[in-house]
Amino acid sequence: MSKNKLLVFCLDALCTMDIEFMKTLPAFAEIINRGSYVKHIEPIYPSLTYPCHVSIITGNYADKHGIIHNEIVTPGKLNSPWYNQRSDVHSKTLLDYGKENGYTTCSISWPVSGGADYDFNMPMIVPYGYIGPDPGQFFVNNATQNLLDTYYWKYGRYLMGKDRSLDLYTMALAPDIIRDFGQPDIMLIKMCDLDSARHAYGVDNENVREQLRKHNYELAVILDTVKRYGDYDNTNFVILGDHGQSDVDHVLHFNVALKEAGFIRVNENNELVDYDAYCHSAALSAWIELKNPEDEEMRKKVYDFLMECKNERDYGLGYVFTKEEVKEKYHLEGPFDFVIEGEKAISFGNRLDCDIFGKTEIGDYKTSKASHGGLPFKDETTTFIACGPSVKQGVVVERCSMVNEAPTMAKMLGFEMPDVDGVVIEEILK
């Protein structure tokens, strides 16, 4: 008897609101009609792409798996490096457990997977904004050599120049891998462009629906490839997102407020010289880092200022958490002492050389027309759709946490992921 397989098709920024439209598109409908879904998947905090992707495959919150932001933030640095190495992740992944249980593993364009010990791996690792002629340099010792040798020479062109497209690259590799190497037992495929469309145009519009149509065509290719060259009948298919998005009400450059209050000192070029408190943007939330966390007098002074901003100033702040509160409530810890967020969807900027209130910016995920990074219950939620030999048909679960996805997918394959934060979504499984 053939063992079950798993194929995950991840759409960055897939929202609950997309489900009804997806039912009208044939490839998506094939999965939805054959299976079950969780309508509202609450992401982790902050609901940024890289932390969420790691939670999806570890079943853990950020305080346990260690990827707390897309970027490794540093005071005064606007373009910080991004997390990209599997070794940055403190938890075992679904694929690690799968390999231990004798399953072949494949990850295509998944964040924070550089150098992972998978059978086939092509990580999402070319730096944000890179448009140069040699993206291949970033895959060396990070992607598996079997995929580089077989495909990069002919498909690497999709990652070059100002019109580079990671989705084109991903969709060139994914069906070829299934055909050329045989369908891996566990395969992750991550697509980016729905997120880009929402950042640029807002959460709900025709540009977003057109991108969903494109993803439907791509999924159709994957499904047809599995039917031709794989084991369709024994494959559990999962469509999921990493977070939702919210239309941005306004942009708040909170470091300017800290500067005006005397907590930040700058030179004549508005460059950081010194600080008592500094704001790191996490898009729809922000972290306040104290230079000296042991200075209790300064801690109180900064906290009082934050509460004044929330209660008395017209900034639109709705939440001020201490590091202890955000750890207890949302399993987040990191290089911060406070976390702030808007009552509505405020995007936080990091700049020091502008007005406190700014405009949304195309090309900046933190301050774009729509964004994410907010509290799990506030963002437009994402979703989890599954069908296959392990999945019931016609069940709709209203709501659960993202950390439940990994142990659920593990159970589809017949093994467990012990000591994780999540639990199996038993309602949808046979």
C-alpha cells in the first residue's frame, strides 16, 4: 500500500475573504469541494511573513522558534538583513520530522530555509530588492545541489533584473521536480504575488482577484503534474496562507515622536547618534527598544510617554504592551521592551527625517497601501483548506491558530510532532 503524501500550496496573504471567490475558480474549487477547511486561521504575532511561515511548519509561536520578524532589526538601520538560514530556527520542522520518519522532503521558495537538510531545497533567499545579474550567488550552500545543477542554468533568468519574478521561478521548478525526480512525499510550494498585489492596491479589488486567477492557473499545473507523474489519489493537498492584510489608515513615523520628546538624538543629517528608546517597525505594530533596559527610571518615563501618546495625542494608538504582557498573551519576545499598535490599521515607519505622519509608499511592505504585522485577531485572517485521503469532506471549522497546522499535516502523513505549541485540528481529519 502506498503511503500518503502531502503537497502544500502556500499563497502569501491569502485571506478568509477570498474563499468564496476561490470556489468559482476550477483548480481551487477542486480542492475545496473535495475537502474541508478552517475559515479563520489566526496568524502569530507579529503577523509578518517570515515568522508566520516558520510557525506554519514548526507548530510553534515565535518565542519558541526564534524567528520574531522578517528582519534582524538594529537601531538606526533602515535596511536590516533578513533571517534566511534554517539554523536561525530553534525548532524542528514538519520536514525534519518527515525525514526522520522516512519521507522524502522538498521545499521551494519557503522563507528561512537556507541550508536546510531536505532532499530538495530551493529557499526564498535572494535579498529583498536585489535586481542584479547574479542571484545564483545567494543559493550557493543554501539550496540543494541537485536542484541547482538541474534547473538554475535555465530558470535562473527569472530572478534577474528589475522585472524579476520569484513566482515564475517557483512555478518553473515545482512541476519539473515532480516529473524529473518523482513526487516528493512532502512538498512545500510558496507563492508571493498575492501579497504584492495587496500591498500595492489594497485588500479587496480587481487586481487582487486577477492575481487569484493566476494562482488558480498555477495550482492547475501542479495538480495536473501530480496526476501525470505523481500519486494523486494518495496525496493530501493543502492550500494555506501565512497572514491576512488590512488597508492602512495612516502611516506613523514614531521615531520622530521619540526624537521630539528627547528620547532620540540625531546629527544635522537626521541620522541616529544616540537613543534612550528606539522604534522598530513591524509594519502594523512596532517595538520600542530601550538602550538600557536596567534603567528603571527611564523605563517608566518611556512607558508614561507611550501611554500619553495612546490616551492624549492624536496618533491613533490603541495598544501599549510591556514585554511581559506580550510574552504572556501572544508568545512573543525579542529586542524590545514595549510593543505598540494602532486602534485602526496604522503602519509604522522607521524614519527620522520626515514628519510624524507620512504617506503610504509603493515598494515598502511596512508602509504600503495595505499591510500586516498586527494582532492576530485584528488582521483580515488567513485560511487553511485541505483535501485528500486523510481529510473529511464538507467540514468547515470556524477558527483556530496557525500553530495547529503543522501537527495536523503531520497526522495526515501518519506521524506526530511532539512538544509543539499547536494541536491537531481533529475535526477535519478522518
